[in-house]
Amino acid sequence: MPDPTDRDAAAHGVTVAITAGASFEGLVLLQGSARIDGAVRGEVIGAERLEIGTGAELQASVEADEIFLAGRVEGAVRAARRLELGPTARVRGRIDAPRLVAAEGARVDGECRVGPPGRTPEAP
């Protein structure tokens, strides 16, 4: 079975791609579907669907409607609809999503809030 994190961006409807070896610092604003395989330091905002490949290294806050994460993120990760962590995903920071899917092997070091926005956890 092919690795879903090693896909050809154009063949899967990705309109923006930050390829392996590319490095960005600052604010990255995206539209449509996007894929990051390189390094980003700063802030990533706005893709409908954002794929973060196995080789990606982000020291950034990340925000998108749907996120598939297979690389490394140090910072807050916020999905408006769904966050999926692949088996190679590594997150150090806060996760916030209404729906979360995590494959065996994914690692999270930080806070995780899953559920509809605006709800606070009930006291035990």
C-alpha cells in the first residue's frame, strides 16, 4: 500500500506546495489545498486542506479547515473541522480540533482539546 504522506501534490488536487528543501520564515497565507514538505518558522494560516508531509519541520502555529499531519510541528495546531495525525506525526504544543484521528505511533507533547468550539470541560 502506498504511503499517503508521499504523494505527488498535483495529482491530488494540491494547489500550493512548499517542497522539501524549501525554507520560509514569517507568515504563510494559503488558499485552497496545500502541502508542506519543507521548513516553516512563523505562522501558517488558511488552507482548506493542509497536508504536512513526513519531512516537514514547522516551528509555527498552524491553522486550517482540515489538517493531515505526518511531519513535525512545534507550536499550536488548530483545525476548524478535522485533524488527522499520521504514524510519523510529532507535535509539541497545543492541539485544538472538533475531530481528531491519531494513527498508532503519532506523538503529542502538550495540551489537546477535541470537541466543538466554545465548550469548556466539565469539572469531575
